[in-house]
Amino acid sequence: MKKILFTILIILLFTSCGDDDYVTGIRSPGKDSDLVERVEGRVVVAYVTYYGTAIPNANLFTNLNYAFAELYMEEGVYKGFKLQGEESRFQQIVNLKKDNPDLKISISFADTKENSDNPRGGGFSLLAKSETYRKEFAKDCKAFLQKWGIDGVEMDWEFPGLSWSGNADDYDVAVDVANHVLLMKELRETLGNSYLLTYAGYCKDKENVTGGSRYIDIAAVAPYVDFVNIMTYDLAEAPHHQSALSDPSAFSDCTRAVQTYLDAGMPANKLVLGIPFYGRHSFSTAPTAINYKAIIQLDSQSYKIDNWDASASVPYVTYNGEYYCGYDNEESITIKGEWLLGKGMKGMMYWDYDGDDSANTLARAVWQSTMKQ
């Protein structure tokens, strides 16, 4: 009888645990031993932020971009750069290399000002206008990499010839695009080939506008970079998909964005596809976005997740029957992985690591899909 009761208790225990997983949407962590082997030449790039709290599992990516560092310009004069946030957070991330010597860590530079001690006297547009400042910045970057023992620089200038901030002092359509090329050239010449140089790319090539141009001259920077992290997300807001593989109704999609780079002459093996670890609801109305780990715990009385658009190859969330946000899940990541490998692309990246659930569901899907033989 004791044996029977014990058996019943065990069955009930496992049944109740299974029910909890189903109801809450929380998954049990996967095993790193189940990960497929790394394929040489392919990359999985994880963005990790200064304001994040997670210590990343370095078995789930080949490259880590730390976001961010920011320029210090005082009345148009270059004064150097600093990490955003606390240096202790950056040290935590750098320490990952101790147990993961093959991990490549890059410092990502944004044209934003978050630190309270930054005089905010200009950004990349002003810096790139000066040959002297371009050289000083490149030398400072190399010294920073050597000091911390990390592996590269990523430029996240969004974007030459415009500014999302709307501040007219932050851009110059007449010269920004050309000066961006000069800045990337200076960085490559200073860093040499022993360090990585990448950039966060938009879904568009250089575009002529009144008085000059905007965005990035893809063909011109191609010789200087190891690869491009294409931000194939935030391509639309609800009721359109933000990261569809193909969606003619959206502003852009993965297919069109990648083709833009190929048409410009960027080799496929320098292209990395971006995956959002969040859903995009709006660009202006709160909540603008919602992390994947929050999506899977939305109240099922009002929200329905994992709706599927077969033509776009992505899931979406509805709220009381209305389209709420587009996002990515395991299925869409798998499909995108097959698609990009078929094109000979280099891999996937994601923004950002902290958006995933505790089981690293999306990060594991990215690894498995990128490293599939």
C-alpha cells in the first residue's frame, strides 16, 4: 500500500508541475548539452545592455555586443567616450571571457547621451567632420579594447544624415554619409584586422534627400567591416508585423532588407539577421513594446499569443480580438534560420538578451537555427 501511495503522489506531483507550465507559459530550462555544435564561420550575436541584470549564458552565442558607450563632445570638441551606466556591469560581462575564451565581446557605440556628466555638445556628426577627431576616437577605441581585453567595436550611429532625436545639431545631410565612411575607414586602419569592426544596419541603403543624403552607404563601408547586424525589427507597428519574413503591407521586412544589402554589393557572408526579443505595439503610444518574457505571461482572458500569419511567417498577439503586437517565437526563428542559411548569410543577432524568458527559449532557438548543419 505504501508503494502504491508513493507512486500516486509522484504522478500527482509531475502532473501538477506540468499544469503550472501550461497555465503560466513558463518553460523549464533547456540543457546546454542539447545544443548543436558550433559551425565555424557562423555567428550568433547577443546584445547585452548596461541596464540589464542577467548574467548571460555564454554557451548560447558566439559574440556579445555590450550596449552602450557614448561620445563626450564639449562645444564641438571631442573629449573621449565613456561607458553608459556602471562600470561594474561591464566588468561582469567581460568576466565571461575567463571561462569562455572563444567568446568575442565588442563595445557598441550609440549616438545617445545617457550619462548625467555628459556635456552633450555634439555627437558622431560633429566628430566625423574632423580628421583629427576621427583619428583620436579610433586610437581611443583601440586603447579601450586593449585595456579590457575585448575583441571589437560596433558602430550604432542611427543614422548619418538624420537624428531620431530631432535635434538639428546632431546631423548634417550634406556630409554625414560620406564622413561615416571615413570614420569606418579610420577605425579599420587603426584597429587592424585583429579586432572586429561591425555596425548596426538599417533596412535601407544610402538615400538622396534635399541637400545631401542619409542612412549608410552600404557599398562604401563594405570593405572595412567584418559583418553587418541588420536591424530587421521595428520595421512597422501594429497592426503590421515588425519583423515579418515577408509582408508587402509593412514598411519593410526581412526579405526586402536583406535584398537591399545584396543589391548594394555586400557579400551574403557578411550579413547577420536581427531578431527582436520583444513585441512591437507602437512607436508612440504606451506601451510601445513588451518583452518576450512578458508576452508569454499575458492574461489569457484578454490576450491571445502565438496567433500565426503563414504568409509573413511570424506570430502576433491579439488583445480582445484586435491585433496588439508582432514578435518572434521558436517557429518563426526556425523558419528565418533556414531562409538565411539558404542565402549563405553569416548568422543571427538579437536585441536583447534580457528580453528572453528564464528558459532562454528564444536564444536557444537562435543558436539551434543558426548552427543547423
